[in-house]
Amino acid sequence: MHKELADYLNSVVSGADAKALEAEVGDSSILVATEHILKVCQALKDSEEHQYNVLQTISGVDYPEGVGEDKTPVIEVNYMIASFIKNTEVILKVRVPRGDDENLPKVDSVCSVWIAADWQERECYDLLGVDFVGHPDPRRILNPYDWKGHPLRKDYKAQEVYQGMTVYPEDKQNIPEQDFVVEQNRLNDEAKAAAKKAREESKKDS
Amino acid sequence: MDSKENSGNGNGHNKYSGEKLKSELLTVNMGPQHPATHGVLRVEVKTDSEVVAEAIPHIGYLHRCFEKHCENIDYRGNIPFCDRMDYLAAMHMELGYCLAIEKMIGTEIPRRAEYIRVIVTELQRIASHLLFTGVYAIDLGAFTPFLYCFDQREKILRLFEEISGARLLYNYIWIGGVWNDIKDGQLTRIKEFCDNLIPELDKYMNLVGQNKIFVERTANIGIMTPEMCYNYGATGPILRGSGVDWDLRKKKPYSIYEELDFDVPVGEGLKGTVGDCWDRFAVRQQEMRESVKIIKQCLDGIEEGPIMGKVPKVLKLPKGEIYMKTECARGELGYHIVSDGGKVPYRVKAKSSCFTHTSMLPEVAPGLLIADFVAVIGSIDIVLGEVDR
């Protein structure tokens, strides 16, 4: 199914460069060229044959060490698209170079295709720092509007001070020695060792 | 007397004359702490006297970095975090997460565990909709239904407490099955509860649904058309309330829903237009009856056997990704899980239906009275824990 859809996209949008990524486990997906994502989405929505009328979510994934063989750091943006008329579903992917805080990766906004993209793209911008070009209202959505950085990037470090408050103060940190589970495991091990020792001693005595 | 004399000093410079009166939109902040917003949601409402001209939701007050936490904890350890997203339908949150992982590792779930899963999730759906019924009535100014609904919901919570040890956040559905078996006595009590619920539901429909004031407040208010729902990606009772027959339990059956016989209620516009607040209310009432139907079938069909499948002790997912969605009390919940082959997930993304539904508020709000806007917020039944994650 993914192969046919990729062929269809290549035939409708020139330069879409759609590739079906067949997975052995889990879901397969379709990778398209970043600069044509808007045209691809429009084509999927407009086509009589497929009628992908719902954008369910946009999920960004950060790969600082690249995907598979390719070692260029990328951010992958996944569009979960479904057709509630034909009862089908597909994952569209684009991969953009990761960039840095001053130079965010750029992807065309698909708000003009599905309004659902509005908040989903805002979330993706907030958490992963993807700049959606042409978005009507590019604000943060989950974090405060004056927050710095993009938390779901793998190399994210929280800012130290926010509005005069210390972020993640030391006495609230979950260091291993204070960790309840670790402590319980240590106590359990000690108790087991003591019991074993006692058993061995009682054997010796008898 | 001519009109000039009538206008005070007669030279047209009266400050109360039509041209001189200034009018501008008044900004009112609803929330973040407001009983009508069901949690910490702030809606910036621009009002023209009593009419809403523009509504801008500001969310994120409950943001707890669910997705970031998941990247640091192993697969089993994440289940309690899932609970805390939608704390009113925690069983559904667990089920979706576990199903996604089971699909990746290809575990066979024992039949008894499948039945128990369906029973508890449908009970949870009833509990969630009962809470909606009560709280929605409070939003519209009726206090009594709240007490009736919470009386019944309490019975479900007590059953859950016996089964799982907790009233709201269960950590009951585990990868491979369920944590604890349901005893025969508890099954009998679930059956009794289901038998008693149907007359209660009739009572609520008479007390709330057919109430003249309630109908006046909800019929023809906040109409959501199917096109609008598709465009925003709305699912669950919102989409069904707009007259679209879409239920994942029928369309993409997971667990054992394929074998069960139930109907999908859709909005019919009995009191007004299809897709208004009353339809969304009515769809939820009907869904509770369908849930009772499902539970009864499961109670008849449940068989003896183990409750946990074979899952490796150190759980590692094969490299790959999955997008798994389930039908929750409030709509579709999707988990996008990416694995790099390790013990912890590389990325977990939760698609929350409440998030999507909240984004519809700016579209519905313009032109409504403020009191009707409260009715709309109530009718989409959002839980802010799931919106903000």
C-alpha cells in the first residue's frame, strides 16, 4: 500500500521524491522531500482516490546522530494522516537538518490544508524547535511564551533561572542516593545477605 | 418640539449622542482558576457586551513534560505516567500504551486478560461519562444531577479499588495482560451494577436531558459540522455528536471488540440542529448504555485462564516505530512510539483528543453569549491533564 501511494505522489507532485520505508515491525511510512510537503499534503487531501481528510497529529523526533546510514543530524517531522472516509491511515515523514537555536530548521506549514495543523505545529515548534514557514500564529503553546530552548531535543539543557526562580533546584533533584527504589533495593540486598549469613552459621552450628 | 431641542444643548455637541459614544471590545480572562473551565485553562475572551467576539485559549498550566520523562524511564515504568494524563479515564490511557508496545513485540494476550481489559475500560467509560453528566449540569446551573451521578460513579470507583488497589490512577493494565485477577464475587457485583444502572440512566435523561431549561441552554448552541470536525481532526463523542458514524472500536477493532455486538450512537439533532451541545450530551448518554451492553457480553463470555502473557523480563523493543490509537472516553488517543532497540523509548508522543478539541474553541465561540460559551466548553468535556500532558 505504501509503495503505490509513493508512486502516486511521485506522479502527481514533480520532485516529491517520495520513498516508501517498509518496516519489518511496527508501522511503515513514506518519506518525502521537505520542500514539497505542502504540495504533497494538498494532493493527498484533494485526490478523489485517497481523500486524506484528517490530520491527526504532528510528531517530531530528534536524531542528533542521524538516521541509519546517514550521519547528518536531522529532525524528523511525522505527519499522521488519515482518511475517515476510506478508513485508511499513513505516516508522512520529512527530514530536515537540525540547525541550532539561532538557525532553526524550516518546514512549510500545512495550515492551509488542515486547520488541525495550527496547534500541532505550534507544539512541534515549542518542543522541538522546527520553524514552520507560513504559520499564522507561531507562538509557543505548552511552555511559557518567554521560555528558552526546545525541551524534546536530545541535547536540551533547561535554563538556570526563569523569571528570578531557580529552575530544578539542587534540593529537589533526584540523585541516586536519595532514590527510593535504589535505597529499597540496597536494604533488601543487605537483609538477604544477613539472612544467608545467619542460615550458613546455623548450618555450621548443627 | 423638533429633534434639535430634544438633544440637550441643541448644537449637536451632546456627549451622549450616537457619534460620540465610544464602544470597544472588553477583554475578560476566564481562568486559569475558574469552575467552568474544568481545570487550569485560561481563555482570553474579547466580549462585545455579553457576546463573545473572540476567544483565545492559553494552555500549558499543567504541562508536566510527559514525553520527556518517557525518554528516561523503561517501558514498564512509563505506565503510571500515562495514567496521569487523563486522570478521569486512566484505564484508557494505559490500554493504548500497552497495546502499542504489545504490537511491537508481538505478544499473545491471554483471553481472560482481554475480557478483563474490555470490562474495566468500559466501566471507566461509564464513570467518565457519568462525571461529565453531573459536571455539565453544574456548568448550566443545576446542582442535583451531580449528586446522583457521583453516587453511581462512586460504585465504579469502589469496584476499581477492590480490583486494582486505587481509585483514580490504577497502573492496572500491564504489558502482556493485567496486574490482578478479578474474582467471581466481583464479577457478580459488576453485573448487579450494570443491571441497576439502566433505570438510573433513564432517570438522568428525564431529569437533565429532557429538562426544558437544559434543552433551551444546549439545543442549537455551539454547532459543529462534520466538515469542521474533519478539518480540526476532532474525534470521539464530538465527531459522533455531529452525525458521523466513526468509532475505532468498529472501524479498526483492537482487543476483542470485533467479537462484541454493540451500536455506535450518533447525533440526530432531536432537540435542535445536528452537532449542537445537546447532541453531544445525548451521544454520551447512549454510549453508557452501549458500554453496559458490552460489559454484559464480556461477563457471559469470560473464561478461566492466565492473566499475563509471556513478556521478557528485560523488555527491549525492536528498532522501529508505531502509531497506535484507541477509542477513549473523550476521543481517540494515539501513541507514537519510536524505539532505537534499547530498554527505554527513544520518543513517545501522545496524541491527545482534548488538545484537538480545545483548538476548536476559537472557531465555535464568536457570536455566542458568555453563558453559552461555558456550555460549549462543558460539552466538549476536556481534561486539562491530557491537553497539557
